[in-house]
Amino acid sequence: MKYIIITSLFLFLSLSSSIDTALGEEIYRWNFKPAKNNEPSDTEEMYKDLLDKYGGFFIGDPNHKTLYLTFDNGYENGYTADILDVLKEKDVPAAFFVTGHYLKSAPDLVKRMKEEGHIVGNHSWHHPSLPEISEKRMEKELSKVKEEYEQITGEKEMIYLRPPQGTFNERSLAQTQKMGYINVFWSFAYVDWETNEQKGPDHAYKSIMRRIHPGAVMLLHSVSEDNAEALEKVIDECEKKGYTFKSLDNLLFKTP
């Protein structure tokens, strides 16, 4: 329940734009600007400048109909296996950003993600707002996830980070880049995380298709039953519209 509350707050804030201060520094809350007619989303110029400076991204090439599917996995709600089944059947890659709670409670699913060729990214151990904590704690939050992931899978590499709560500032971007991470934000999301207010797979399908766009880095939550049930149809319809699904590695290294 605690994670549900935190996650709800995170996405509420990430879909709006506000600025707080902590440790004497400004804190930015990620927001994107949806466009009409499935045109690419945008965000604040300052945010784009910071991402360029510190090697992060929120969108791919807006001139190519490529999609990057990502899931935030704070806790397991019984649908990730179904999502993995669909991805395997459709041969679609995804990235799963996991917390310490997820690693401890669902190690078999994490192992399956790795074995089936998906990216497993860092979403921190306790889901704190990174710009509001010390650099020492930041390093501990991220290192514990990486170490636990290695224990589960034997894989040492973990380079992608999704900032918890969608919060960031120049210090957090600089520190996480120094630790070897690529900050991954998003150009698409919808209200999908409220597990007690799921509205059916058709609602998920329409919500996704309404805002899908070239280069979209899609943020979905694996706790959503609607997402799990709609995913196959979403993939099929996107491909019919000429989209292809690629890995974050393709985006990072600018490969086809």
C-alpha cells in the first residue's frame, strides 16, 4: 500500500510541472507536453538542455516511427508474467525499471526478464526523490539495486536509470552520470497505476493509441491489469500503423 501511494503521487506530479527546493537546490518534476494527432511530445527547453548535458533522454528520433516500451516495476501485482508472455510471443523488447522491493519479492520474474532479452533498469532501492537525498545515500540506493540484480542474474551491467518520482536536478543528473547511468524519462504516459480504478483493457488501448507518436519512450506500469490485457492489441495495432518496437540500446547507440 505504501508503494501504491508513493507511485500515485509520483505520476500525479510527473504529469504536471512544479519546482521545489531541497539542499538549497531547485528540484524539477518531469513533465511532457502531449501533441495532437499523434505528433511527438515535447518538454521544457531547460529539461532538454540538462538531458543533453548529462546524456539522458526522453524521446527517440521524432522522424522515425519507432517505439521504446518501458515499464516501472515497484512491486508485483500478478501481471508481469502475462506481459512477458505477450512480449515473447510478439518478439518485442522492453525495459523494466525495478526497485529493491521488486528484486526481493519477484526474483524469478527479474531473472526471466534478463533471460528473455529485456533490459532491467534501476529505479532505486526505496524509491526516494534523488535530488532530495545526499550523494552518499544516492549511491547506496542505486548500488544496492545493481548488486541485488547481479546476485539474481549474474549480470553486472545496469546502465539505465529511471529517476524515482520523476524528480531530478542538475546535481542528481551529474551524480548519476558519474556513476555510469543513463537517465531515462518518457514522452508518453497515462494514468494506469491506480490498481483499484482499472477501467478495462479497451480504456488502456484507447489511452495508449491516442497519444502514441514517433520516437515515443512509453512509460507503463506493470501493476495495471488493463495494460496486461491490452498489450497484445496495442502491439498489433501499432505495427499495423507502421511502428516498430526497439530496445533502449538501439536508442542509446542510434542503431536500427
